[in-house]
Amino acid sequence: MSGWKTLEELYALYYEEIYRYLLQRTRKKELAQDLTQDTFLKAFNGLATFKGKSSIKTWLYTISHHTFINWYRRETKFSQHSLEETYSLEQKTYKNPEDAIAQKARQEQVMSAIHLLKEDYQAVLILREYQDLSYDEIAEILGWKLSRVKTNLHRAKLELRNHLSIQEDDRNEV
């Protein structure tokens, strides 16, 4: 259990990462915060059962993924919210304003297209591309074989590309 000595250090080390993952999954800040808190509560309560077979990071992602899935199953439908609720236009570094707006619009377009994908594709795509986890970590988190992770990621990227090209065609027609 390297990198942290107390529960507070573990929380400080991984809170932002787990929160960002859940924010990308839920697209709601308050809900992502609640699910992140639930994740750490479950982790702290189950810390004694952590066997060390995986990294603590992978273990936390697994808990957060299952926390999200449990919430999602309780909710009978997945409601769409405006991206302004989730992503602000606040600049973190200086960019040409036109470029920043264009980049933000592209990010919103990609996230909207991701949320059109089926659940398995969303999960594997977000874990790989946004959370930058390895294939092995994703397989462990989702409880899949490595080949399923690679296949679903490939199919998710193809479907995402298809959704984005359809959106692009629709905009060009207008």
C-alpha cells in the first residue's frame, strides 16, 4: 500500500481522479460528488478485505464503477442534462478565445456522442481515453477478459467515430 499511510492521504491522492471518472459517467456534479463519497465510504469500510492482488487505484476504480452501475440500475432512465451544468467554459490556461470555444464545443460534441453509445462502450472508452487506465486495469475493474476490453474499445471507437461523422454531416446540411 505505497503512496499513502492514512485514510486521509488515500482520499486526497485519488479523490479527484475518481470524481472525474464519475462526473464523466453521470454528467452531474452533485451526483458525481455523492457517488465519489459513496465509493470512498465503501472502500474505507472494506479496506480490511483488500488483499493487494491489484493496485489500490484499480480497486478504487472497481468500487466506483460498481457504485455507478448500482445507481444507474436504480434509476430507470438516464436523463440528459445540458453540458453547461457539467463543463464550464472556465479557462485553465491562456488560449485564443476562439480556439478555446471551438475546443470546448468539440469536447461537448464528443461527450454527447459518447453518451449515445451503449453502456459497455461508454465504460471502456471513458476508462481508457479519459482516465488513461491500462487494458489490464480496465479488465480488472469491469470484470472482463482482456480480449473483451480490446474488442469493446475498438467497437466503441468505431461507433463513436460514426456518431461524430453523422453529427458533422447534420451540421453541414444546415
